[in-house]
Amino acid sequence: MGETELFAVIVLLSALALVAAIAANALGSRISIPAPALFLVVAAVVSTFFEDLGRISLIIDERIVTVALILILFDGGMHIGLKRFRSAAGSITWVGVVGTALTAAAIALAAHFLLGFSWQASLLLGAALSPTDPAVVFAVLGRREVEGRSGTILEGESGFNDPVGIALLGVLLAAGTGFDAVVGGVGEFLLEMVVGIAVGLVGGLALSWLQRRVRLPNAALYPLRSVAFAALVYGVATLAQGSGYLAVFLAGILVGDDRGPFQLEVRRFTNGLSSLAEIIAFTVLGLSVSLTDVIQPQVLLPGLAIAALLILVIRPLLVGVLLLPIRLGWGERGFVLFAGLKGAVPILLGILIRDADVPGAQTIASIIFVVVIVSVVLQGGLVPQLARWFKVPMREQEQQPFVAGLRFSEDPRDLKSFVVSAGSKADGATLADLSLGEHGWISLIRRNGAAVPLRGDTPLEPGDEVLAYAEPDLDAAGLFTEPDRT
């Protein structure tokens, strides 16, 4: 077989693998198991029987997953947006930083005193398993809209605590063993957080300015500019000794609500890249694990024990205490506590531990894999049921494959989209009764995925999506949003 034919075979097999991975997303939604779990398990099984596939160097694995996380975090930040983030910024920061540190400490203590691991192994396990994972959380919640602040806190925490967990593990690997490692690395950890925040804020503001002010000759260049800028933000923050992951996440939040040109195309492009990055990341991570190592009693039993403690004791108790001063209903609290999923980042941290060649590194990485599998399959599959148990309103976001609209050369700032909330002034009101000012009007109503005829006697219902033009000095959002009764 010649070089051309060999390359064609590689392209063919890669394409078949990608098509199968995309099909797995549909399968995952049918069997209530998140697609990332399928990628992870299938890749691990394949690498067990075809050992050559699992011989990619740890450094290459790390770099591939790093690029994937840049795309996932940037898209996740854009999905949250500045408006949603502001509503829960303090809660996200509080839980993302303090909650991650407390979780790491609790896992380390449990691993040392209950399971007999050395302090070094226990601290590394705690740091690696402390963050929730944006790839899994965004994948599970991506097609579901969670009403209230619980969804925002859960998504924001998963993006914010990854940089915290990664920085914490880096400090432990660099500083050595024992509790002195944590104390000695506090300055380095704080530096990473501060620099990451600063670069993320500056980068996000700069990209926002570029999107609104600098026009490009081709519409296809706008999404490419955004993704390139995300990579630029990561590189600058990392070279400045900061957290590149945190910087990318914050930059995405700052540009998420922008009304710059071709923003819809930018969001679709980044969302598609994020989905592809998720597939690649979990496949690569699965290939890096051998199921032969995982099913060993000294790995499987501690992994299941840590997973049970983490899901049922550590996160509910410690993070639950942190949520007490936050204004949430008890059902929302329960949902946030039991829907904190582990995923790609803990396994990536396990790869970093193996790459550092610390004692027992293979066992630590395999235990992390067990905990992640339990979390993704069990918790991830139960997220819709958890929402029902805790009475947290959640609805599936149906695909809208057809679009009707007009393009403008200038931003139609006063033409905005709203969703009618139950109990709002618009709920039950007819178009004739709804006042949008002397020169305001409603141009489109979408109900259950279909257009509604516009007549003066057409009543609005909760869940209706409305495209309305309102006078600038009128708080149109207040007409469609349920008033805050707290």
C-alpha cells in the first residue's frame, strides 16, 4: 500500500470514528447517559484490545485536551453571558474557589485516614477530583434550560473551579509533599488566579470592542476571529504565569451578550467546535486509560468508595454549607449539590500526575477514572430526574431548524427578543392591551416552535418567545418577566 492509500485509510477511519461519535450523542439522549460517558468508555475498551491506540504520549494527550478545554470553556462562558453571570457572580466565585479548596481537603483527608493512602497521593487525589467539569455539565445542560439561578451557578461553578483545581494540582506537584505544599504554594496559586482574571477581563473587553467596531470583509472571518482571540487570551495568560483557562472562561462571559455583527454565526461556530472538542477530549482521555488497570481491586474499590463519599457526603455537606448564605430555594440547593459532575478535567489532571512520575501515579490516575465514570454515568444520567425530584423547572430546548428574518447593516438595538414568564404583565394580555410605547410593536411570536398570527386579540401565554420593538426609555423586559417577590 502506497503513502497516498495509507493516508486515505487514516482519513477514512478518522471520519468513521467522528461520524460514530456524533451518532453517539443521539444514542446518549435516548438511553439517558451523557454522550461524554460513551466516548470515554468506548475509547477505554478499544485501547484495551488495541494497545497501539493507547500509546500516544502523555504530553500529546495533555496538549490535545488543553486545546479542547480552551474551546469548551470559551463557548461555555459565551453561553452563560455577562447578564446571567452578574446575577450569580458572587455565588459562582464563592463556591468555585472556596468549595473547590474544601472539597480537595476533604477528599485528601478521607483518602489518607479512611483508605490508607500516603499524604502525597491523598493530596493529589483531592486536587484532581475537586473541580466539577464544564464539558460534562455543558453537555448535560446544553439542551435543557434550567429556570432560576441554580443552572447559572452550576454552569458557572464548573467553568470557574477548573482553573482553581488545575492551579492547585500544579502547586502540589511543584511544591512537594505534605501540608507544607499547600501553605508554600498559596502565593503562586493566588498569582495564577489574579493574572488569569486580569487577562480575561482585558481580553474579553478587547474582543468585545473588536466585534462591535472593526468590520471584516467576509462573514466567515468573524467566528474565526473569536476563536483565535480565545487562544490568544489563553497564551498571554499562561505566559504571564496566570491561569489561561480562567482567562478564556471570563473572556467568553464578557462577549456572550454582545450584539456585534454576525453574533449568531459566531455562537453557532463556537458551539460546534466545542461539541467537536468534547468528542476529541473524551476519546483521547479514554484511550489513555487501560481497563486492565482499572478493574484491579486496589483501584476499583477505593475509586467506588471515594465516588460514594464525594457524591453523598463531601459535596452535600461542605458545598451545602457554602450555599447557606446564597438566596436559593431548598430544591435549587439540592439540585446544585447533587448535579456537580466530574469529567474531562479530573482525568486530564490524572494524566499530569502520571506525567510527573510520582509514586503510585498509575494507581492514582486509574482511581480518578473510576470516580469520573461513576459521576458521569450515574449523576449525569440522573440530572433530569434530579430536577424533577427537587422541583427545579427544566425544559428541553427543542431544535429550531428553520429561520425567518432580515439582516441589517446597523444594529437594531431596540428590537429585542423576550420570553413571557408566568405571572408577568404580558401573561394573558392581548397584543392590543400590551403597551410598548407610542411607536412600539410586536413583530413575531413563537409558541411551541411555531409562529402565532399577530392580531389585536391574540393573547400571550407563558413560554411564548416574542420579538418586539420598544421605545428606548421603556423597560420592555419588565413586561415579560415575572416580578421578584422576595
